[in-house]
Amino acid sequence: MDIWDISDPENPSHLSRFPYSNSGYTHSGWPTEDQQFLFIQDELDERYNGLFKTLRVLSSADLTAPVLVGTWVGPARAIYHNSFVRGNRYYMFNYIR
């Protein structure tokens, strides 16, 4: 997973790369409203690695050095697609092939 600063679209800047185990395809991520955490959705880790749906939570306090602070493993092999945060809730969308 890569983090880019695109505040100047003519001159994007690569801030960091965050590799994680069992990665398949980092499809999307969504920050908390206070910008302190980032939820990572990998669309293919379940499919290629036989995982149950796994949500990774990064501390984004320093975008040049994100830190894994937690994971959540769900009860199904559903595939994450898109998710988002509103207030203190995380809405997770997924599908099954």
C-alpha cells in the first residue's frame, strides 16, 4: 500500500509504502474523520491466501511512517470492496464470488 501527497496534482510526492503479509490487491482505504487511522481493504487476500475477511488498521498520525495498530478478522470469506467511515462507525461492503 502506498501513500501519496497529491495536494499539488502537477507534482505528486510519494510519502510511504506499507507492505503487509498476505497481501493480494489493496483495493481501497478510508481514514477516520480525525485522520488518525486508516482502514485498509484488500480485495484479493481472501481469494488468493485463503483468509477470512481481514481488515487492517493503520495509525496515520505520520503519513511517512504508517504503523499497523490492529486487525479485525470476520467470520466469512467475503471479499472487501469499498468501505467508509461516518462518525464513529465503519461501514464495510463486501461480496462473495
